[in-house]
Amino acid sequence: STTLVVPSIKNTGKNISVSLLIKPKQSKERTKGTLYLEQYDGSGWKEVKSWPISESGTVNVTKTYTVKDKARYRAKVAVTTGVDNISATSTEINLL
């Protein structure tokens, strides 16, 4: 089981930085799943990039994506930590 799941996103100029912090209750617990970067295209959110996650214990990863389109973006995560299925979404950033 998990005490903390935080996907986050920030604009770093020409790039977007997508981060994920997961703190499981058990220090050796394994987390497997996917971190997504999504873009809003006017009718809904679509995946533009994904990164696999497979780690034991605390997960603290940051990925960088070079932006091609001025749009709204968000980070999303879908993982299994121990027996918990977890999904969470970050706040949005607007690059319009």
C-alpha cells in the first residue's frame, strides 16, 4: 500500500519536466506501471509520451520532453504498488 503519489509537471522553457514521487508504506514494495504526458487537443486528452516505471521502494523520477505544440499539458500516472492500483493526475500547464 502507498502513503503518497504525486505526479507533477512544469515548464522549463522549450521543455516540459514531468516528475513522479511515490512513497510506499513498505520500503521494499515494488511499483510497476507507466508515467504519461498528455496534451489537450480541443476535444480531450491524448497521450504524447509515456515512460515505464519499475522500481522498488520510493520512486522519484523526472523525465523531460521537448514541446512541439503550444497547448495544455498534464502528467498522469497509472501504477501498481504492492496490491494497490493507483492512478493520479497532475495539475495542468498552459503553453498557449
